[in-house]
Amino acid sequence: MDDPDPIEMPINGELDLHTFRPSEIGDLLQDYFEACLDKGIKEIRVIHGKGTGTLRETIHAQLRKSPLVSDFRLGDESSGSWGATLVKLR
């Protein structure tokens, strides 16, 4: 069985992952962060949805380990509340 075609994601500082399963994240965050840095984007909003929190925790675990991330926090009322994480890159 062939791998599905890759999904094109715009590099604009907003990454919507709320339809992804935690097992599908893989290197996606790191690759997206590198692409953002190439474009001079250092503040990113990662949308993970509210759900059960499993996807959010998977994303936060990767953010804690990433050498590209200087800081991150949950969004506020205007940026997605606890359904999104705001990330600052180095």
C-alpha cells in the first residue's frame, strides 16, 4: 500500500493539529518550527483542540524537549484558550 500524499501546510505561524491523532505528530512540530524560522516567524499558535487533553500533552512533551522552543503557554480568550498553545522560538 502506498503512503498517502503529504499534506501541504501553510507556513504562516498557525499550525492546526486538532484533527490529528497524537501518534501522527511525529517530527511534524520540529519540521514546522524549522520552516517558520526560515521565514523569520518566531511566534506560533499550535491549535490542538480541547478534547481529552491527550493531543495537548503530546504536543507539550515535544515542546519541552525541542531545542528550538524558548517558551510556550496555553492561549488566552482571544487566541484559543486551552485549545491552543502559543510557542516562542529561539
